[in-house]
Amino acid sequence: MYTDIKFNEYADKMLNQLTKGVFMTTKKGDKVNTMTIAWGSISFVWGKPIFIAFVRYTRDTYQMVEHADEFTISIPLNIDLKKELGYCGSKSGRDYDKIKECDLKLRDARVINTPILEDCEMHYECKVIYKQALEPGNILQSVKDRYYNTNNYHVVYYGEIVDSYLIKGEE
Ligand SMILES: Cc1cc2nc3c(=O)[nH]c(=O)nc-3n(C[C@H](O)[C@H](O)[C@H](O)COP(=O)(O)O)c2cc1C
């Protein structure tokens, strides 16, 4: 069962979970990968609802999203997927089929080609409409020292939220 929601409905719960981790799923050809992200936000830009994700160059997800220009965000609201978030946040899709290893279940998205993780209750389907590599010269030195001392910068993806919903009626 699907319950359509506005992009900012459940924002409080979603942002709270985001600080602990949500799943960013990408697809390239037949390969589907998911990784844990905690840096990002929802916003409203260009008259559109947007999910903003920060992805470092070294992630397999970076290659995947560069190819597909779309991604899904799956958010566990009430269920405990700590173990899965930990695994998907430490192993790379280059070396492991994380979805299989974690026994996560894929379900076709409603609008885009990248599936959602049906273990989670809340989902955004996103099409990249803008991306921007962080400009090293514009980062506060203390932030640079803390997060970028190996020059592994983030690329920031602005994904238009083209669909947002709950599944299983969990709220
Ligand atoms: C809680 C948590 C949050 C994370 N947030 C991000 C993030 O926002 N951006 C990012 O690039 N990596 C983040 N990571 C690290 C990636 O999830 C991790 O490097 C992962 O193994 C990359 O997978 P991939 O190579 O299959 O893309 C996070 C890890 C954890 C555990």
C-alpha cells in the first residue's frame, strides 16, 4: 500500500533519521547499489522540491549517480535497520553486493528507473537537476582540515523529488 506524501511531510522525522543514516540507492545497467548517507537536506529551489545529497568522489555511488543522473532515498522511520545502515556505510558496492548481503528487498520505483528499498517506510524518487563539486577554495579552513585533509571532496547532487510516499502505511 502506498500513501502519497508532500516532500516536506514527515520532515522532522526524516531529518532526525538522516543524521543517523538513510539509504541512497543507485542503478547502472543491471547493477543496483545502496550506500548510507547522513549529509544532505530537503529544500525548495527553482520552484521544485529537492533532496540534496553529498557524495565523495571515492564512493561507488559517485560513479553510479554520475551515470544514471537519478537516485532514490529510502528512510527507515520506525524499524531498526542500524546493522544494515552500518554495513552499507562501510562496505563498497565495488566489492560487495550489499543489498544481497543485508537481505534488503528492492521494489520498482513508481516514476524513475532506480528501485527503492522496501524494508523502509518512507521514500523519495529523485532526478538530478544540478550538481556541484565542492570548491576547495570556498571551504572554511577548519572544515577543510577536519573533513578534507585527503582532498576527497564531496559532489553535491540536487535531486528533484519527483515522487514521495510511504509504503506499508507505516507512519
Ligand atoms: C552514518 C553514515 C553516514 C554516511 N554519510 C555519508 C555521506 O553523506 N556521504 C558520503 O559520501 N559518504 C557517507 N558515508 C560513507 C559511505 O556510506 C561509505 O563510504 C560507503 O561504504 C560507500 O559505499 P559505496 O562505495 O558502495 O558507494 C556514511 C557512512 C555512515 C556509516
